[in-house]
Amino acid sequence: MTLLTRYVSLVTASNDAFAQARSAERALELSLAMPACVGRHTVTGALCALGQSDQDWSGAYKFFNRSEWDPAVRFEPVLDHYIERFPSGPIAIAVDDTKGRKTGKKIDSAFWQRDPLSPPFHTNLIWGQRFLHLALIFPLHRSDSSSARSIPVRFQDAPVVKKPGARGTPAQWEEYRIRSREQNLSTQARATALELRREFDQRGQNHRHLLLVGDGSFCNRALFREPLDRIHLLTRARKDARLCMPAPQDSRKTYDPNLFTPESVRQDDAIPWKQTKIFFGGKRRKIRFKVVPNVLWRRGSGPRPLRLIVIAPVPYKLSPNARWNYREPAYLLTDDLRTAPTVLLQAYFDRWQIEVNHRDLKTNFGLTDPQVHSHKAVPRIPAFIASCYSLLLLAALLEFGPSRTADYGPLPKWRRPSSRPSIEDILRKLRLELDETRDSAGSPSLTAKSLALARAA
């Protein structure tokens, strides 16, 4: 089996989600055209890759703004293969938000927001969309000397509630305050996590809990106050968060009046440092950490006990003869009181892979290139592109394994040796197989005949 046939089999596994056969056929065509597209990954760019530049283009747009199908169904093969590959242990899911620049002012979910690339001394604004991204972490380092891979399982539009404006009535402002509390990024992440919980329950994983790993934007009251059903949180916390211990049992109070911060725990010599090895950056590295159990966060989790994990600054050198530098320490809060700290630390370090997904989606898949403003198409196209990226990563993992093999061809001379394939390697391999299919079909584009040969290959 080739990468192309494996990818086609994963794409066609969700054909039952489409109401019509022609919608499933259109989904397969666009799923092959998006990775094969060179230049801007717009809908018309995909049609040119399909060799349909001289045909009616309305069918491709109607697929996104009229056809009835759920983008979440296209991620189901990732869940199935994860359960088959890792049948035990907690299910780590990285969660993050990302922003995409847009130019159209008629996009309902676009709004002015802070530019994450702006310098710290001058905040810039961008007009764009915000997306909520959840990726399943494949801990490949359990059985191989390869770094973990995060493969997206949800990618959805996460707009903010529009303000009424200066002429808004008091009733409109009151409605805005209520909706902004009910429809913010954290509440959407909570609802999506519960949806994934049901997906895993339907696959017989009731006995395993989900570990939602996020950055500091998800360390808040909306997620920590009310417990989630068999879902635990592991988020980065502020170094000046005000924590305390429970009040003595003979006291009528809930919280001890003596407050402390994660930074003070790091500087407290009375709390001993522990040491473990974490797989990160291609090998297992020693890190030091502290654990403080049963802490209370009055303004966040309330009376729910949490566990504080403090990670010591990791030393590194820019060159063999340079002086030692130290990275910033990290402070983690979790409501998981039973899992070993080593497992939680490994999941936190593996969470960085979701940042690789963001870079790949924006750079290699043109996440925000399509120019649409329909109410249905605006959230569907980014989710469709993310599903193509997700299934392509899974196809490469199933076909060639986690390491970079000779199937991908030699690296360019200017590239450093790599232990695992990049998304450029996978795209190059897929496009090469598509070119071979086109040559056998006698056509320079992805026509219906070449698609049929791709299915039969």
C-alpha cells in the first residue's frame, strides 16, 4: 500500500456522513486537491489542481455552504487508530487557540484581536478569525525513540460575542454580558471536551480518563470550578497565583488564611526537588520538579483540591563553549490527584507539538487562504483543511512508521539530519505519487480518471 492509497482509504472511511454520494465524491476530490495545491490554498486553487478551471465552480462552494455534513466526522479515523495503538493509560489531548488573518469585512466570526507576533513593548491588532484546536497526542516515545505527534481531532471557529456598541440599550448590554460568560473560549473548550468524552465512550473507553493539557489561557474559573466527567485538566498557571492550603479540620473555615504563590514554592528550600527523565527534543532529558498536593485556589477552583507542580529552569548552551543559560520555570495546576507526576510532566512537554500543527496548517496548508463569507462555509473550510492535514499525518504514520525512512527520499544538502518526517516530506511524497497516478492516467491534473486510479492503486 502507498501513502496515497492509505490516505484515500482514511478519507473515504467517513463517506457515510454525507447525505449524497456526490458530496462524498466532492469531499475526496477536495481532500486530494488541498495537499496537491501549489500556491494559495483557495477553493479556486483546489479546482485548478483538479483540472476543473474551465468548468462550473459553484459545486465546490455549495459543498461547503449548502451540503449537510459534519466536519467532526472526518476526524473519527484518528480516534480509532489511537485506541488501537495505545489501548491503556490516560488519553492526553492538547488544547490551544490560534488566530488566522483575514481581509474580508463580511465574515461574521472575524474580529479585531491582539497580534500574537507583536513585540512586548507595542501591542498590534489584526483582523481575523480565532480557532479552538484540540489535538490527540500520540506518545510514540513509549515504544520508539521518536518524539510525540499531535494529530488534530477538532478544529472549530471560536468567535467572540459582538458588543452592542455605543447606541446599545441596557437590555442589549445585559444580554451581551450573559452571552460573553456563556460563549467564551473556555466554555467552548469545555463543551468540545465533553463531546470527545462521548466519542471515546462509544468506542468502549469508559474506563480511561481524558487529560486536557493547555496553556495559561485555560487556567481559569470556567474550567476548574465545576468538575468534568472523567476529564482532568493540566494547565500552566501564573507564578503569582494566590494559593492556600485547606483550613484545619477543627476550623469552621474552608481556606487557610496563609497564602502562597507558585514562585514562592520554587524558592522554598524546605520543599525538596525531585528528578525524573522526560522525552523531549529527540532524547530523554533530566528535569527537576516539586509537587505540592491538596492546594486550594480560591478564585479559580474554589474548594476543589488541586495539585501544584513546579518545574525548575532547564539549563542549556547555545554552543559547546558558551556559558550556561536557563529557560523560564513552569508552574502547572491540575485536578488529577492520582496520576503519577512523571506522566503529567511528559504530557505537558508533549503538548508543544500542537504548536507544530499550527505552523504546518498556516504555512503548508494555507489555513486562512480561502475567501468565503457564507455562514456555513466560514467555519467549515478551516475544519476541512485541518482534517486533510490530520488524515495525512495519520496515513504517513501508519504507512511508514514514526521515523523518517528511505521512502521519503534523501534530504536536501542544506537540511540537518532529521529523525522524523516533516510535513514537507509527507507532502512531497504524496505529490510524487499523485504525479505517477496522473502519468498513468495520461492527464496532467486530478481528473475523475486519475481519482479512480488512486482508489484502485
